[in-house]
Amino acid sequence: MGRCPECGEWNTLVEETAGPPPDAGPRPALLPETGEEGVRTLGEVQPGSAPRLATGLDEVDRVLGGGLVPGSVVLLAGEPGVGKSTLALQLAAAVLRRHGPALYVCGEESPEQIRLRAERLPDLPKDLLLLAETSVERIAGPWRERRPGLVLVDSVQTVHCGRVESAPGSVAQVRESAALLAAAARSAGSALVLIGHVTKEGSIAGPRVLEHLVDVVLTLEGDRAHPFRMLRAAKNRFGSTAEVGVFQMGGAGLEAVANPSELFLAERRPGAPGSTIAPLVEGTRTLLVEIQALLAPTGYGTARRTAIGVDDARVALLLAVLDRRARVDLLSCDLYVNATGGVRISEPAADLAIALAIVSSRLDLAVPPDVAACGEVGLGGEVRRVGRLDLRLAEAARLGFHRVLVPETVASEAAAPRGVVPIPVGDVADAVAWLREHGLPAG
Ligand code: TYD
Ligand code: MG
């Protein structure tokens, strides 16, 4: 079949050989005998806490919820080239330093290539165990002998097991190999990290098919043209999924970024129209991110809308709201919106800043350089409450912002830190009126 009846794409179907049919004998009864063993009441179960292998890489430990859990499986997913192998190597080196043997199974690269990459790291993890192997069965031997506390498999798309006939990287193969490795990790008590590629098209069996069988799914995000990388937990059986780790890809691998806001704002041109700063909260971290907008008259045909780092649907919604509720004529313009630094914004609290950036470009009035804005915008034009306003104001204050446009409804709830004045806005029309009064003319 050339075309997928599900998604409508061409040539995305991959052939797979089905396994042998299950034994067709009489079906065994599910409830053969009585027997109570194995059943306990919830009250009888002791709330044991999982022991942790703290890796010593603070950004990673925080996202994991304190470190790797022995016997658990972590899936580290990301687009090719984002830095998964680099992070894996650093993780292995860190565990090796603190807790003893770590085994790196390289199915994608040769040990020589791994060595080259390791040369760039601050200190070479000389005792890291490398195994160039793609057969799951043959990984078992060294795993049993060397008793590593951590096993990394780079990548799960290259390994295969004899039980399934389909090619490495196919859904059946990836799933079966990962299940075997996960079972081995549980019985050996090693932490297992599986590295998986996600492609933009998602055509190859990706990490999605593994999500249910692993304990933690970490995604490493970032734009290859920018040095920033964010590590998030999409699923975490042992901790929160709200934390992010921020890294910078440099000459010596991934370096933790303690103050991301400063980096994100480093190249800002204060006083330029079409730019607004938004204080965003990711887990317990606050990031100040610059949002830029540029409007240009539409040449012919329909207007173009391009958003980078911001959801297209969000931008379309804000345009409609600004047009209808604040009477700013935008619909005849091409619009480009960009979250600088390659950040991907998912928080609705950025709405007000996006809206202000758009209006600022349209009116050619710059948002004053000491002003930031946060608030979710509703379809009625109302600016809705955001969580953790205290954290947002504190981060803004730390980086020298003196005024922050905030939702009217929460303005009085947070005690503003010294040096910051919250400016309450009830709806987008208020924000636009504020900009008309306080904005700085360009030039
Ligand atoms: P890599 O970890 O191989 O990505 P993945 O395994 O996700 O495909 O590395 C990605 C890029 O990072 C690669 O283009 C080279 C770059 N890099 C650095 O900039 N600095 C470094 O110290 C290292 C090791 C890699
Ligand atoms: Mg790699």
C-alpha cells in the first residue's frame, strides 16, 4: 500500500514479518484453583523508598528526582544530533566516578568514535566499559560478569534479539529488545538507560512505542543551531515531570547552565519594537525568555504566519483576540514570532508577552527595556491568572526588570520583591492602552 490510510502520508508504511502464531491449544482457565497468596491490603505494604544513584550531574539528578533508581529503565529520547550520546557519556562518566562500573553499549558508533568524543570531556573516564555489540543476547554475558551499576544502550534502534525476525529499528524489534533489556536490568539491579532517536516524521519505530515499558522518559530538546539544550521528564515514576535541566553544548560537552535567563537575554537589544520579556516557570526554575515579533504588510494573497518556539495555534488565537478585543488591525499583515535562544515555549503564561510583542511591532512602539509581562490570554481578551507569580517577579527583579505586567486577578496575591512594581492588567485592551501610553517610539 503506498498511502497510509491513517495519516494520509505516502510511503511511510514499513513491512514487518509477523511472528509465529501463538499455540492454538485449549485456553487455560484464568481461575484454576483458589489461593490467596500474593494478595495484600494496601495498609500492609511498607512505603519503601527507592534507593538512588545520585549521578552528581545536578541538572540530570533534579530532572530524575534525585538520581537513577537501580533496576529501573530510563529512555533518553531526542532528535539526531541534539546531544544524546554526549549526555549519555557524561552520565556514564559521572556514575563511574561515584559508584563504580558502568557499561556503554555502542551500537551506533565504534569504540574509537566514543573515545574521540570522550577526549573532549573535562576528564577522561578511562575505566568506562565499552561494548560494541548490537545483539541483545550477547550483551548479557559482559553484563553478568562485570556487574555494572549502570548500563547504557546507544541506541535502542540498533539492537536486535533473535526472538523477533524483523529488522533492527522496526516496532516489533525495538519493543522486544527493550523488553528483554528491561527484564535484565530488573533482575541484575542495574539502572538501564536506553537512548532512542525521534525523527521529525516519526517514521521509524521511535521512543513512543517504549513509553509504557520504561519507568522514566527523558527528552533532550533544543535547536541544533543554538547551544541551549533542555532536558525534561515526559514521564517519571520516581519524581516530578515538571523539572527541566538546562544545558549549553560547548567545547567540552554539555555544561549545566545555572542562570539560564542571563544567557537567554544576553543578545537582547533593549528598546527595539517587537520584543517582550516573559518570566516563565519550568518546575522550580524560572526563565526569562525574550519573545520577538515582526509584522510586515502582506504582499499579495493570504497573510503568512510563522512561529518559531511558540505554538502556531496560540499565535493565531492571540491575533484573533487582539483584532477583536483590542481593535488592533493585524489581519492584513504577515507575522513572524520567535522565542529567542531556540527555546520552545509551552506555558500559556507567555501569552501576554507574545501579544505585547506583536502589538509593539505593529505600533512601532518599543516596550520599555525594564518591563516584562506574564499572563494567559482568554478568548474574551481577559488576562487570566498564572501560577507562581512570586517566582516570576523575583527572577525579573534579579535581572533588573522594574515593572511587570501581571493579571489583575493575582496582582495583589504575591508580595512583590523590592524594586519591582507589578502593573495589573485586566484584558489585552488594557495592555495595549498601557503600551500606547508608555511605549517608546522607535528610532
Ligand atoms: P551527539 O551526542 O552525537 O548527538 P546524538 O547522539 O543526539 O545524535 O552530539 C551532537 C553534536 O554535539 C555533534 O554535532 C557535536 C556536538 N558536540 C559539541 O559541540 N561539543 C562536544 O563537546 C561534543 C562531545 C559534541
Ligand atoms: Mg548518538
